[in-house]
Amino acid sequence: VFALIVFACLVGEGYTNQPSSTQLFCIFNRNENACRYGIGIGVLAFLACIFFFMVDIYFPQISNTTDRKYLVLADLGFSGLWTFLWFVGFCFLTNQWAWTQAGDVRIGADSARAAITFSFFSIFSW
């Protein structure tokens, strides 16, 4: 759920433009990489959750203990990696938000704060 919130906040209001221009830019200090990173880890985390949920559903039907061991290790390893990536994402988004000029953000400040907040919550949920 947290990954969907981060993704939705950045896609919905993560890009804005100046009133005199049609050029969109990321509200995180005009750094496109900040928005791309948040959207990327949000989408991949959501897809991974769906995958591991399906694995959990079929897990009792897997009789081979070696396959079970590899699935558990893959889940544990992926969760550890994604915890680290969420931590990096939280630090990156927070840093870019701190350097954002107030005049650049007319709409989307609440979405940016929500993306940062739920990136922080995702560290602990993964």
C-alpha cells in the first residue's frame, strides 16, 4: 500500500510547470531523477508484493524443500534489498525537497511530503 501511495503521489502531482510554460519539471528541486527513482521503486515494490503474495499462496503446495528454501531466501534477500532502496529513496527525496525553492512549488507540496513520509514508512514495512 505504501508503494502505491508513493507512486501515486509522484505520478499525480510530482510534476508541475510554471504558469508561463508548458514544460513539466519534477517538484523535487527540478531533479527528474528524484521523481523517476520514487516512481521506479514504487512500481517495482508493488509488482514484487504481488509476486511474493502469489508465492505465499502456493507455498504450502510446494513439496520440494530445496525450492521452498530458495523461495524463502529470495523473499528475505529481496526484502533486505528493498529496505535499503527505500532508505536511499527517503534520503534522496528528503534532500531534494530540502533544496527545493518555495517559488517552484505551487501545487503538489502535500503530495511531495506524502511521498517522503510513505518512503520512510516503507523502510520499516519491508
